[in-house]
Amino acid sequence: MRCLKEPKKKKPQATIKIILYRKEKDAYSTELEKLIRSDLPELNINEFNSIDRLSQFLRQPLQNVFIAVLIPSSGAELADFIGMATLFDNVRVILILPDRSADTRALGLTLSISFISYVDNSVKDVLSVLQHIINKNG
């Protein structure tokens, strides 16, 4: 008589928590959110439209945020992220810059980022980077 092995049970996959920061829901960020929700449903997206609320959230213990997608609407808003850079120490940051000016780019590069893009690039680039980060670290 043959013994049948029980099928291996799959480990429940941990939900990956990410931040999506955008001041306003523009066409770019809306399309990006839609793609993330459809192609990466395992992600738990925490949305913020206020730097103060984002900062408060990151200061709370045990948030375990793995990835932050930051879409500042201006260079001034980007500068606000510089002041809270230490809150992103253990977070993979994807930064989507609002324009291609040298000043904006230089400011963005002062953050410790995993990927940088622009709002006039394809959202599929960001989705590919998210998938890569998740596959590499998940």
C-alpha cells in the first residue's frame, strides 16, 4: 500500500506595506495607483496627501513600511522630504520628480533613493521597479 504525502501548505505571504504620497490625485499618480492595485494586489497601500500626516505615520512604532513612492508636486514640497530623510532610513524610496530642472534633480538626489523618475515618464517603469524590489526582497 502506498502512502500519500500531504501536499505542502503554502506559507501565507506577508502583506507588504507601502506608502503612496501625492499632494493631489493627478493623472500620473491615479494611473500608477490603478496599476499597482491591479498588478500587485498583495501590497497594502497607505496613501498620504499631507507631509505632516506622512511624518506622523512614519514616527509611529512598528509601521514596517517597506517601500515609499513619493510624488512631490513641486521642488518646495520635495525639500520638505529632506527634513524627514531619517524617517526613510529603512524604507526603499521611489521618487517621482515633478520636473526635470537641475535644482529639483539635485535636491532629489540628496535623499537615499532606490529609483528616481519623472512625472512625464511611463508609470510602467515605476511598476517594474516595484516588482523587482518585491521579488528581490520578498
